[in-house]
Amino acid sequence: MRESEKKLATIIIAVYKNVDILRLCLDSIYQNVSKDFPLEIIVVDIEATESIRDLAQIDYPHTKYIPCQENVGFAKALNTGIKEARGEYIISLNPDIIIKKNSIETLVQYLKDNPKTGIAGPALLDFNGSSQASCFKFYTPWMILYRRTFIGRLWFAKKALKDFAIKVNDKKPQKIKGWLMGSALALRKEKISKVGLMDERYFMYFEDVDWCRRFYEAGYDIVFVPKAKMFHYHTQSSKSNGFWSLFLNKMTLIHVRSGIKYFLKFKSWKVSRKRT
């Protein structure tokens, strides 16, 4: 297949100034995706750096490199990649994802076999092999406070937080009424054209919640696919345990602002679904 031809799938990695972790991600793709699988890889460099440019263009010459001259945020960076993608299927990966063998092929095959699926996500693993929570109920306003402040230590908040993560079957695909962590998502590009791109009003956080909600309300399934497995180096930089850090922690403030945008946009935390 010539480089100018359409691909079956496009992996898009939006990266911000972390060349070392991007190298690990790209290594895992080149090592664990079959060479016969018609794949395109796009790296979107948020606030472009020479080190990431050189990695993508010299060390991985088959990777398409798209520089952003300023920090445009994750949603806009991913949308930039989607607009340039030649794949029928879109796989969005954070650079801190290390894929396992056949994980990309498994996600694409699931989407091919299940046309009602809007967004599919893999099982995310810690590097010791233990499972990470990646499926969650749609947010209520107070859930942000439970997750990011000392209120989460109180008994009623602890119960709500425990219920926030959706219990999933680790043996077979499971449809959920909720959202998948945006670290690794798979979609059919044709469905993105119907539902829309990520909402660029979110600079960071809630863009994945918003996207899943729009797909779900449009009548498409949100599906956890445990057979596809990926390692995820996950840190909660916005997590806060003290009251005052709610006001002092920059990432917490961004998270709260994004939450406010989300609730103002949908006007209700109650999620309804269109019949199909």
C-alpha cells in the first residue's frame, strides 16, 4: 500500500514536551502491531520541541509529524490529528501508553464487528500487571469535590467514590452507561463525522467525558474491550487532599473549570439516550 493511500487505522498521539515517554510508546507500537496491518501513526506535538520533531521524523520516519506552535490543549491537538488521518478507524493514545501485542488489532476488529459501538476502550494495566479503573459513571457536580478535596475522606463520599468506578467483566466486552478514560480510545472516523470532534472548549480534563456522553446520547454504545490490553503510566497530578490546595493546585483548578463548562453545556447531569 502506498503512503498516499487510505489506511485501515490511524493512531494519533498528542504529546506535550516528553520525548522519552513518547519513544517508549512508539517503540511498543512498532514492536507489537503486525507489519501487515495497514496502520498510520500521527504525532501531534503540543507546543512543538526539536527533540520530539527529531524523534518522529528521524527515528520513526514513517510517522507523520504535526507541530503546534503553542499549547493548544489536548482536545484541539487530537482534533488536528483526526482531520489529517487517512484511517477508517481512529485510535487515540496518550504518550504514556505502552500497547501489548494485538491490542490495536483487537479494538479495530471489535469496531468492525459491532457497528453500533461509538467508542471502545482497552483494559489499562499498571506495570505490575494489576488493573486500573478506566470505566466510570457520568459525573455529578459533587463528584469533582469528592475526588479532588478532603471531602473525599468522609464516609458518604467514600461510598460515592467507590461506586463511581464501574465494575467490569475482565473476560468479555461490556457496554457501559458512562465514560472511558481518554488515555486510549478507539472510534470509527465515519461516526466522528456524525457526532462531532472533541469539544475544544476543554483545555484539559472532561473532553473524554463530554465525547463519551455525546456518543452515548446519540444512541451509540460505549464499550470496554478487556481482550485489548495496554500498560498505562498514570499519575493524578490534579488530586488534592487539603482544602486550600483546591485553590492553589493549578491542575485541580483546570479540572474544576472544565467540570463547570461541562455542566453548563449539558445543563443537567442526568444522561438521556436517543433511541436507535
